[in-house]
Amino acid sequence: MNLLEAMEERHAVRDYTDEPLTADQIAALKTAIGEANAAHGLNIQLIHDVPDAFGGCPTHYGRFRNVRNLIALIGRDEADGTADLDERAGHAGELLALTAVTLGLDTSWVVLHETDAHDGKWTLGEGERMPAAIALGHGTRPGRPHRSKPADELAAVEQGTYADSPAWFRHGIEAAMLAPSALGKQPFRFTLLADGHTVKAEALEGVQAEIGLGIAKLHFELAAADADFVWA
Ligand SMILES: Cc1cc2nc3c(=O)[nH]c(=O)nc-3n(C[C@H](O)[C@H](O)[C@H](O)COP(=O)(O)O)c2cc1C
């Protein structure tokens, strides 16, 4: 399974069996995490095979059961505010979630509260925070597809119509339609500018919208990889 197929296969799963991750899965995830940390200046950590990977932290919402493995998306806000930590965590985290799916694992994004106050096995360095995390493992049952916003709500074009826009833009939007977001609200929009190759990606008003923007941009980039588009 490649990453584009993993986008179709990925659905939030919140209830897991006791089956541990294999040594190969752990090694592959650690390699991908090392690459993500280097690329985005993050301190992402894998917690695996513990009885409660949330470490007693409350979740923002949702009922999870038997989460034994977690990708803790940790980093530092840039002093100059240029590269938003939430957006970087979204982008890096979704690549890791899709990688986990290619390894045969189920996943769910989750926002944990009080991450410095409970018994989590992650380490928060000076000035670091954890905007979100990804639960992973073997689901007790398969996830189901969820409704996404239609393409014409997620996309805008400055010139012409969406239907007549380049194939790479429409492929990017179709991939963004599969992007997970808090409460499934997908608060983001992609606009193809009049020059025909610059795309403006914006977070709209909504819960954890900047994380969702990073996730959606990753989906768009994977699907439009062959086009020579640039982000505005
Ligand atoms: C940034 C972010 C935060 C999320 N936080 C939670 C959460 O706290 N609790 C939860 O149960 N699900 C959480 N989710 C999972 C979403 O509810 C889920 O991705 C969405 O409903 C779409 O379903 P799908 O992932 O199956 O496509 C979160 C997802 C994202 C992207």
C-alpha cells in the first residue's frame, strides 16, 4: 500500500486490541519519526506497548479504549512565529499516520489536555508543547469512512471554474477531502491563483484549524506531487 492508498484506507479508530506492534513496525515508525523531526524541527516521540498511552490525560473529546501506542507530536513554537507549530505538527503527524496505515495499523488523531501534568511517557523539554497526538495499534474493528465537505466548498479558483482547473489541482482537492480534522469540520480552503500554479492554503475559523491545515496540505502535496505548483 502506498501513501495515496493509505489516505483512502485511513479512518479514525478509537478502540484497540492488546496485539503489540512488531519490531519491524516500531523500526519503520522510528525511522519516519526521525525524518519528520529533522525536516520540521520537531521532537516527535513514539510511545509503544504501555497499558495507557494517554498517560491519564483527558482527551478533547471522543471515547478511546485500550490505547497502548501513541505518536506524541511535540515541538517548540518558533520565536518569530513564522512556522506555526500546529501546522508543522499537522503536516508531519499526518505523514506518520499514513505511514502507520501502510504498515497495517489503525490510527486516530487526538488532542490530549494537561500533557505536562499526568503520567505520559513522553518528555516535554523547556518551551515545548504537544498540540496533538496520534493513537495507533490494531483496531477491534475496522474504521468507517466519514463524510467530507464537497470539493467546491474546499476549493476556489481565481480564474475560470473548478471543473476547468488543472487536473493536479483537482487531485489535490480530492486528497484534501480525505483529510481528518477535529470534529470532521475541515476548516480550510485552497485557492488556485490567477497565475495557474500558485495555491493559497488558508485555515478558516474552527477547532484546531492550523493542525487541520497542515494535514490537508500534506494530502494535497502527496496527490499533486508531479505538478510544479507553489504555495502562496
Ligand atoms: C487535529 C485533530 C484533533 C482531533 N482530536 C480528536 C479528539 O480529541 N478526540 C477524538 O475522538 N477524535 C479526534 N480527532 C479525530 C476526528 O474526530 C476524525 O479524524 C474526524 O471525525 C474524521 O474522521 P476520519 O478520521 O475517520 O476521517 C481529531 C482529529 C484531528 C485532525
